[in-house]
Amino acid sequence: MVYAVKVTPLDNYNILVEFKTGEIKLYNCYPLLSIPLFAKLKNKDFFMTAHIDETGLVCWDNSTDIPPDELYNNSVDIRQLQAV
């Protein structure tokens, strides 16, 4: 299992996630906004409160979180983006 150690929310519903491996990946949260569980993320101020909890989940409150495996497997390594 991979562990997230840092998250930086961005203005465009993306988050930069740093993993314990040292990798930094970009995850697009926009597709989640149509899912009722994640509807609160449409509020930009709320979206910008993303943080890592004690278990390594990227979360916003006690009911809105994204497991690190989802983030790791469905994101783009920023080194790939910089090479373009």
C-alpha cells in the first residue's frame, strides 16, 4: 500500500499528492463532483481545505476522503507533465 504524506489543493479541482515513495502526482478531482458523496467539493473554499489524516487518507472532513491507492493509481506523475 502507498501512503500519502502531503496534499496541495489547486484552484482547478486538482490536487498534488506527495507519496511516501517521494513521488508527486497530480489527481483530477473534477470527475468526482458528480458523485453525491463528493458534491461538497464543488465549494472551492471547502475544496481548498484538503489535508492528510493520520491514516494517510486525503480528506476534507469526516465523511469525504480519497484512499491513497485511488490517488496513486489514477493520477499522473508530475515528471511526466514536465517532460511535455
